[in-house]
Amino acid sequence: MGRISRILVLALLAVLVTPAAPARAAYGADLPVSIDVYGQGVKLSGAYGSIAFDDGNAKYRYSITVCWQSSYSRPTLYASVNGAWRSPLPGTPGTPVTIPQCTGQAWLVSGEATPGGAVANVTLTVDGVKFNPPNSTYHTNSGFYDNPFN
């Protein structure tokens, strides 16, 4: 066997014994998010966009526009994973945008969350405050999103 043949055989063997890179988790289809918050018949706030889960059950991504329509204070978008205590989604306040569902201010919040452990479901909650001097009332509405991979 010639020298070039040996080099080719060694190169081929090196390719065959090199371990393949681990597969990356893929995201499933985007699930639509559409949450309106009303207080005393008035639209206060909302959340519109999408959420998707990875097929490894470890994380989720979101792209959601938060609407501040008639709420006395800026609404907050919260996430609760597997029924745990809710916490504000990172990325707030986000990028200002205009959407047809909102006549007030709106901003896009997007990102990826890896909360630790298996992600079975996520509940998204948005809040709003109706102010009627001298009182105010706190209102929320939520959407439940089940991970299709578990």
C-alpha cells in the first residue's frame, strides 16, 4: 500500500471514530397566546403572541406583546412553570411595538427560559389596575399552555 493510500485510510478511520455532536433539542410548534384583562367592563391590558416548548422538556421560548391600554399602572407579564409561584418574564419592558389588539402602549417581550427540571406546562398571567378614585382594583387573566412533548 502506498503512502497516500495509508494517509487516506487513516483519515477515513479518523472520521469514522470521531463521535457525532450531540443532537440539539428542537422546538415544537408555536402555541398562540391571546389574553385580555378587563376590569369593570374596561379593557385594561393584554398579552398576545406565542409560546413553544422544546422536545427535551427542559425549556420554552416566548414572543409576546404586552398591551397597556387602560390600566392605571404598567401591566406585568408573569410565568408560572408546573404550577410553581409566578415570576415576571425576563425582558420587561421590552421593545415598543404597535399591534391591532391594543390602542395604548405595547411592547414585545421575547426570550428563552430554562427553569430547571422538566417543563410540563406554563401559565402566563398578565395584570391590570382599574382606578376609580379613591379606590383601585387589581385584575388578572391567565392562559395555560401544556407542553406537547410530555
